[in-house]
Amino acid sequence: MKAQVTLTVPEAKALIAEAIASRPDVAKALAEGKILLKGGTTVAAVARQILDCDLRISGRISPRGTKATGGASEQPHSLLVERGNVRNIDDCFADAVESLHSNDIAIIGANALDIAGRAAMMLGRPLGGMVGQGLTGLMAQGCRIIIACGLEKLIPGSIDEAVRAAGIFSTDWSMGMATGLAPLTGEVITEKKALEMLASVQCTVISAGGIHGAEGATTMVVEGEREQVSKAVQAVLAVKDATLAGCPVSYSECQSGNPGCAVHQSCAWRATKGEKLLWPVK
């Protein structure tokens, strides 16, 4: 049997979160070990699914470029769950990474995914800030790493090309923060993989994008036994009308000159090296 389904970007994030929450290794780590959640909109959907809490959204890409949050929120951006106890690790992310062992799980997001399944994360501070330094250690820690990343992040080139092109200080002008890219290693879970985890089906992406709220959407053909295809369709219908996860206060973005901006320079459109521009800066 075949069925065709469409997932908007928030729906895809919710489906990815449901699939991650359904994993036996995640359930075991929640009960007996540790789970690290590094904030982002998809990981925020995971936190909502497994912990019923909202994470603060920090960096984001908006029509104005790569931006930091402009909304003050006491909600944590990253969490460590240890045997059911939840702890804010925003001030000790690297230390939390150091505490992870082979049976523990780290769940992180990504900003870029290539056709080979390789992922990377944008970093906007020198040395990547505390999170960037912690991510470097995370890749070497030996714990299981899950990269929750929707197909909206698929790029036409390779991660290697993207890493070489990006750079905080090699960029002359940027809309918002100039960012670099840090390659990630782990098990990538997209909405395609999520649906194949939730039901014994084969999914083929046949279209991307749309209008009226379906910008960035994924349309897939789901194939398998009737019972399993029905199960997959029900999983899609269950996340229909899902909205963006995360603390709503943190949705607002840093505006030009905002003294509360958490990054090393203003998030306004800017020239990073002081060159005279050939076009106006708003």
C-alpha cells in the first residue's frame, strides 16, 4: 500500500520528537542514566515530548538573517536529565558534557544537512562560546549522539564546502551575526527517518516546499503493509497543526542596538571589517 503525506516544518519537528521519545535507549537513559538536551527548535520539541517543558530559543534564522534572542526568559536553553532529575546547564554546558558516559545520550540540533547525511551547527561567538567548546568535547565523549534535524535544513552542497565558506571573521558583511559552522557526528533523525521508526514503512521524499504555511514542508510517499502504512498516516495526522516549540518569550529576536543582545557584536546588519559598503544598511 502507498500513501502520500505532507508535513509542515513544525509538524516535522513534532514527529521527530515523537520518534526520539519512542526509542528504548532514550527511555532507558531517562530512567537510569543521563540525557543532555542542547536547545534549538527541534530539540525544544523533544523536551516538550519527553519532559513536558519548554526550552529557551537562542540563535535563529529569520528574514533579517542570523539573529540572537531579544526576549528575556528564565527558561533554560540546555538541560541535563539525570535519573529523572532535570538541571539547567546553561552555565556549565562543557562540564555536563564531560559527565556523559557510553550509555548516556546527547540530543542536539543542526543548521545544515547534506545529501550524505552529514550535519553541521552554526556558531556565532568566538570559539563557539561555551556551547561550541562543549560540542567539541561531545564529539569525543563516546556517548550516543542524536541529531534532530528536519529536511528543511538540507543544503545543495556538502558540509565540507559549507564549513569552508562560512566564518565569523572571514565574512565581510552579514545580515545579523556572521557565523561559522561546526561539523557534527551522530545519528541524524529527520522526519523521513522518524516515520520509518514509528512504523515499518519505507518513505520517499517526492517534494519540498509549499505555500500558506507549508514553506519548507516535506511531501513523502509512504509504502508498506496496509496496517503499517495506516500507522504511519495516523502518526502524521497526530502532529497536524503542531506549532513551533520552545518558550514563546524567546521567539522575539534581537533588534539593532538592543543592549540585551547576548552575542559578541550587534545582531544588526553589519560590515564585520569596517569596509565602506556599496549598499545601505538598514
